[in-house]
Amino acid sequence: MWYLLLTALVLVNVSLFVANLMLPENGTSSALPATEPGIQPLELVDSVVPGSYSSATTGGDSSCYTIGPYITERASQLVMGRIRNYGLAVQMRKLQTLETLNYLVYIPAQETPEAAQKIVKDIAEFEVKQHLIIDDGPYKNAISLGFFNTLEKAQRHTEYIRYLSYDARYVEQTEGRQVFWLDYDEPFGSNTPVMAWSKAVDQTSSLQLIPRACR
């Protein structure tokens, strides 16, 4: 019984093998398609052309700065020319500002010139060398105790006169001046040496490089 079953299975396999050999190579086949209908099959390529992709992070990012103040228009124009020659957008702004000249230390106006003279004679004994009675204007009969180029020096001298029991004060002396600022844009991360150019053109200006919002 088992011998007959085994012989039948062998005959079936042999028949299938012979049938496959007899099928034509270009005949129809029932094999499943490699892709869905309407979808192109993937192709393997050996290389990719450089630069054939795009990036969302390139082509538009920039940093924007303001540098100044330049005391003279010529200095700002020279730096502006260098920035333009570097291929960057730049524009100049003119601003009116108040510049501190010095600080005046004084004793407020007295009722009479004689009262002011008495104070001058008194403080002179304590080695206060700078003193001048003002004889006209809004400070008439006041006593000027000198001009100081820093606030710290003015405050120190004011405190010394107060120590001598006199109501010393100080006031800032200012003057209007026109200054110049440059606004420029550069590609992100370029670090354009604008500050070095500015120092080479004008070493006397105290410059600031300030980041600003790009427009």
C-alpha cells in the first residue's frame, strides 16, 4: 500500500517537472507583479549629480548689525565704502546727540557779592585753589570751583567742599553734536571685520557693534 502511494507521488513530481520544461520562455506567466499598477519600479543608479538637492536652511539667512558712533562723516564714509566693496548692503544714519564736555562743581548763588567773597576767602585756607565768583548770568554770585573731565572727580571734589560745610553741587556740561552710524547686513557666520576697518580709519572714536533685527 505504502509502496503504491510513494510511486504515485514520484510520478506526479516528474510530470510537473516535464511540463515546466515544455513551457515557452516568452509565454504568459501567472507570477505576481513587482509593483502596484501605475507605479514605476525603483532603479539602482551608480552615482548622484552633486548639487541636485535643495536645502531649506540655505540661500537666505543673514546677520544684521549697527556700528558707530563715528564722530566725522568722512570716517563713516570710508568704512561704508569698504563694506560695499566687500559686497554687503550698508546705509548711513545721521543722529543728533548730546556730548558730555565736563562737570562743573560750584556753590550756589549767594545774596550779595560780599557773601560770596567771604566763602572764597574761607575755602582758600583749606587749599581749594580753583574758585571764581560768577558776576553775571543765571549763576550770578555763585562760586565756580572748577571743571572736571570725569564724574568721579567732580563727585569727590563736591564731597570735600561739603565736608567744609558748604553746599557744593555739580552739573554736567553738554554740547550738541552730529554723529554717524552704519547699518549693514552680512551672510550668517561671515564675521566681516568691520570693527578692524573702523579702528584703522579712526582710532579716536569709541565704537560699538550692536546686533539688530534684519528687515
